[in-house]
Amino acid sequence: MTDRTPSTSARVWSAADLADDPHQAKDKGRRIQRMFGAIAHRYDLNNRLHSFGRDQAWRRRAVQLCRVQAGDDVLDAACGTGDLAEAFAVAGAASVCGVDFTEQMIALARAKATRRAGSPRPTYRLADIMDLPFDDASFDVVSIAFGIRNVADPARVLREFRRVLRPSGRVVILEFSQPGNPVIRVFNGLYTRHVMPVTATLLAGDRSGAYRYLPRSVSTFADRETLAGMMAEAGFTDVSQQPLTFGVCTASLGHVAG
């Protein structure tokens, strides 16, 4: 299997596209699918390097916030290469299922699962998280890491999460955010807008524009407060948020009434 195919390595986001709000693109879903197909082969490496290793700590914190119990069934939405699903498996969940609509990501997640010692091993399937292929009340925990801003309709996805959760279920959302400290916010902006796009693009050999899209998609997406409001509108209660690493990332936790 090759790392990429011509169809996934072509330009997805042009400078003109990113001058506007990329979340308003009518074909956003198709673009996101092609983009992640193009960068899947270097996705983990870029995450580790450009978060200075913090991405794994953020995932572990998300798992801790969910207070996973031995009998819990977990759904990791937009699972990518399976890092968060693996973290839930390590925490002792009864079962972990990851879903993503990018074949290249799912292939890497499945390969990672085969290398894992112990049980359970996460299972993975291709699916669009705006229309989850699961019955109502199928899971105790639903998670999504750095994916809510990439869907065409985040409110619809949140309603789907609420639908598939059981009473007393939990949802945790990891997403990039703007640091509250103005000095850190300036340096973070310089890094994400000017340094990371160049180095990550070179490392991935990417022509899709993925790492130009990333900072633009963060700056044009809902802020923490708006996301918390969207979670409440979808039916989640006791919504709380925890800034991580000076607010570069935020973990948002919601509950389903028991």
C-alpha cells in the first residue's frame, strides 16, 4: 500500500479558500476527507513534534475526566490513527470502538491495535460521525479529539453523540483554543500561523494545504463558551471545561442525566 494516491495528495485548500471561513465551504466534508488522507502517513509524527509531546498528555487527561469504569463501552469519534481510543483501552474500558471516514486513518489505527499487548483492543470502522451507525443508548462514553471543528455540522454531531449515549453517559471533546494570557496568545499565534505550517508541511510532504487549514480552522471555529452552549443545546448537562497547557487546548466535558 502506498502512503498516498494522486487523488489525496492534490491541493485541497488554496490561499483563496483560507482567506474566507473554511467552515462555510459547501464541500467541507469531502475536502476534510481528502486532506486527512493526504497527511495520514505522517499524522502521528507531526502531532508529537508540533505539540512538543503534549498531545498524548491531553488525551490522557480527557480519559481521566471521563472516569472510565471497567464496564464502560466507549466510542471515539473521528478517531484518526487511534491514539485516544488506545488511551481508553489502557484505562480499562470494557470495549472501545473508533470511527472515522478516512480510510487511510482507519488503516493506521487498525495496524496500531494489532501491536497492542493486552485487552481489549480497540476496533475500528469507517463511518460518518454526522450519521453514526449505532443504536440509541449504545455507549457510556463518547469522545472526539480535534475533530469537532472539522465536521460540516457540529450541532448535528453533538446531537448524534447525545443519541448514542446511555443514561449517566459522558462526552469529552478536545479542541484547540485561544490562550487567555495575552503574551502566550501572541507566541502561540506566531507558532501556529507561521512556524508549524511550514515545518509540518515539509515533514508530511503535503500538497493538500492541511497545515495551512489547521490554524485558520481554529481561529474561525466556535470559542470555548460557544462550544459549551452548543453542548447544552444538544442535551448535555453539567458542562465543564478545563484549559490545558496554558489554554492552547481545552477539554470540554458533558453528561447525560441518569
